[in-house]
Amino acid sequence: MPVLKGKTLIITGASRGIGRELARSLSRLGANLVLSARGRQALAQAADELKEYSSVLYHAGDIAQADTADKLVQLALGLGGFYGFIHNAGVLHAGPLVWELPEKHWREIIDTSLSGGYQLARYAMPHLVSGGSGVAVFVGSGAAEYNLPGIGAYAIAKAAEEHLARQLAAEAPTVASFAYRPGVVDTKMQEQARHAEGGAALQLQEIFGGYKEKGVLISPQKAADYLVRILLADPYRYSGKVYDWRKE
């Protein structure tokens, strides 16, 4: 069983939702953390509440930018025991049909998931490969497998991100690289979809509002706990795969 105490992980999208719960759980297990998100204030609050359990550093910035990813890896190397990253950051912009989506929103969605994953891999993988082990985890989505109007760009981004995880596993077999689908989680994205605007707004409001009304949403903490279990058990079992706990 892998022991996370004393190892260092990077978590993106760590200021709220699943990312923040992952940080809480991993820090209590003694893992050192480097947290990332775009909002500095919320990120600083997330980091401050964890410092009694382990060493926690943070850096606010756009993960799709090379300097942000480079900084995160350098901070992780400085803490020692660099073990890998969990790329949790994502952007939705729910509601518009693909051709209605402003270009800046298209780029933000694709860049956060896909370019962000590439930049992390670009700077982290050489160190993980040279160290002989580690993890590269990408938080995927079941949306990658279907075509629902109003979240098309997000689904495309997640499909590409999951393929990136499998590609890294093929190229660097000593690192456990996989995608993790957390299920239908009660996050800000769910709230955004329930209040969607654009050509597919009514359809999204009905679907995502139904999740809330039927009580099928799971908490961010529960979603984080499933991933932590994988990291504590055998992450290499899932390398090159997409893990969806609902299908286990």
C-alpha cells in the first residue's frame, strides 16, 4: 500500500469543491501539498486551514500558462518527496450551443482542462519518470462519453483530457497516469448548469435541476474520498484507464 505521508502532491482547482476536499483529506494523511487555483483569496484560505496537518504551499494563476505549471512543480520539488499531481481544475460555461459560445469561453474551457494538463505533464513528468514512480491524475467526467447540448465544449475538453491521461500512461509506464470520474457531485458547476443561459438552457435546467430534486448528488467530500482510496491502495491498477466508481 502506498504511503502518502511525507510525499508531495500538486492539486489544481483546490480552492473549492472536490479539489478543496482532496486537499483536506490528503493533508490529514500527512501529504505535503502545493495548491493551485485562479482566485488567490479563496486559495489562501484553503491553504491556511491545512497547515496544522502538513506543509502546504499555494500559487494562484492560470494552469494553462507555462509559468504557472513551472512554479507549481518548483514549489513541490522544494518541499521534497514529489509524488505527482491531481489536475482537478475545470470550467463549464453551461448553456450556449457550441456555435453560440464566445471564443474566449471556448478557449477557457479547453485550455483549463487540456492545456492545463499538458503544462503540468510538461514540467512534472520528467521528475516523476526520473524518480521511478508517481501519479498523474486527471479528474474527468462522464460527459466525455455523450453529447448533451449546452455543455459541448466541456465534454470535448474532458474527452481530450482523459485521452491525455491514457497517452501519458503509454509513454511513461513507471508513473500511474489515469482519469478519475467522480460522478454527479454537488459543486458550483452543478449550480451553474441549473441556472444555465443560452440555446440549451431549458434542457440543462431540467436535467441538472432533476439531479438536485431527486437527491442523487454526492458531496465533494465523498467524491474526494473515492480518489484518496485509490491513491492509498494501488493507483497503478488504473494506469492508462478511466476510473468511474459508479461502474465498479
